[in-house]
Amino acid sequence: MFRAAKKISRLQRAALRAAMPPKSGKRAAVRKPAARTARSRSEADAPALGKGRWEATRHFVDAAGRRISFARYTPEGAPPAGMPLVVMLHGCRQSAAEFARGSRMNAWADAGGFMVLYPQQSMARQVQRCWRWFLPDEAHGGGEADLLAALIRAEVERHRLDPERVYVAGLSAGAGMAALLALRHPALIAAVGLHSGPVAGDARNAAAGLQLMRRGSVKSLPEVLRNVAAPEVFRLGMPAIILHGQLDPFVAPRNARQLAEQFRIVNDVHPQEMPADRVLGLGTVNSYRRLDMLRGRKAVVSLCEVTRLEHAWSGGDPTVKYHAGHGPDASALCWRFFQGHRRKLVPGAGAGP
């Protein structure tokens, strides 16, 4: 199993390297305030992360004593009370600050008036900072999902955020964890965004995770879904937007289509109902095909297949590793999708493990 885990780390490292833009000249020097020479690079870069308040290093401990660090972004202007919350889960070998810079989600937070959390996986748990979606048991990935849920509940309560508008999105391993979190805690999450992620619930160990990334699932999708989903998710539903590059050589695009099928099941969309099918940006580097599965007039599952994208966050900052400058703006697509959904609270629901 250890060898398989190392293979997953190597494969995901190679995937992220493949998505890196070519070097073009020297990087601009980071200007550090003279009065605080000990500040971290991510804190020094704070002005580039939005007009609001960037808090680079925060820590949370849950009731079981599990710890996690995270960054928080609060847009300028109105106080946080009543704001939506978007939680962003980075990929392997990424930090919270890198994902914030690369995805540019803070710019949408400034425009849309929502808070953003960037949890960061501990290298003590996984040396490449991969969320352990491929080990969904209580001692590994399942426990990480529960820790993230506890963090979210604490932040919603502390800042009096809108508990009906909590969303989570992730890239690669972060997408795997975002799916696990949303399926495990459906009363907490109103909608999920999955970018370049694997099928939910199939992998039960590192070797199976490696095979899943390469080829997608060969098992019954409803069956593997039930391996990790709380029973209530089939009653509550879980709206999902799924994005994937069609040139991704490391997480097979078949995973995205199978994820769309899994979330079609979760959201009880009849298989005979034809999705709205469009090609947008035809003939440009931003071209992508979008299939929307509708309930009434509202899309509850959206699959965005990005034509010229490899394994990277679409439409991000190409000067930051693991993000591509071309393709539709994935952060914009996620936020616009999220805006159409909220989780109506049920008394006693959402306490979670």
C-alpha cells in the first residue's frame, strides 16, 4: 500500500508539473514590510490576494483533538454576518496561498460578497499534502472530511455566516475530498464544485486510487457511491458542477462523466431526461462543452468538458503552478453555479459525526 501511495504522489506531481506554464523571465520580487521581516511569503503576498483581509495562517482543533491549519479571506466592505461561505480545497503539493492566487477566487469574493476558507492539508498526514480521498475510512479520508466539516461549522458560527449558503470546491485530490465532504455532510453543504477529480467512493486504498485516476471506475457507480454517501444525501440532493480537461493525461476524463452520473443519481434526475447540451467559446482556447441536468429550469448537475485543458485549474493565473491561463474561468463558473443553490435548514440536521 505504501508503494501505491508513493505512486499516487508521483503521478499527481507529474500531472501538476505538466500543467505548469513555461518559465518566462524572472519573477517579480516580493516586497516585504521592513518592520516584519519574519512574516511568511504568503502573508507578504497578501495585497495580491484581493482587496479585503487575507489571514494566511489560522488553526482549528475539533472536539476529537484533530488539528488543521487554514487561510481565511474576508472581502472588504460589509461585515461578514450573513455572507455565504466558499471552501476551497487545494491539490497535491499546493498550499492554501498558492491555490488562492492561482484560482483567483478572492476576486469573485470581492465581487460577490462571500468569505473564502482555504484549508491546508498537513504534511504530517500526507507528505505531498494530498487529501486522502483514496482512503475514505474514519482513520484517514473520512476523518479529514469530518474535521473539515467541524471547521466549517465553527467558522459559520463564529462569523455568523449564512448557514444555508455554504459551498465547497476542489482541484484534483481536493476535488476528491470535496466530493467526500459533501456526500458525507449533505446538510452542511449547499453545492459542490469538482475540478479534475476522481469518481467518488470507488477507491478503498492507494493502489485502487491510482487505477481509478488512470481509467475511471469499472464498478457499479450507484454501489460505490453508497460506500461513502450519507443516506440523507439521496433525500436532500447535492448540486454539483464538474469541470475536467479533455487533454488530462493523469486523471482520465472518464472520471468526470462518471461523476456526473453519480450526482445525477444523488439529485434524482431521471436518466431519460435529456440534458441541455451546449458548446461555448467554439474555435477559441476557452472552448468547452457544457451539459446541464435540470430540475425544472435549474441546473442541479453541470458537466463542463474543457477542450484544450490538461490537468490544471481552468482560467486561472498561469504564473502560479498548477493553473492554466486558458479555458473558461473555473472560479466564475463555480460561483455562478453556487448562487443558484442553498441548503434549507432542517431542525436537528447537520450535526454530523
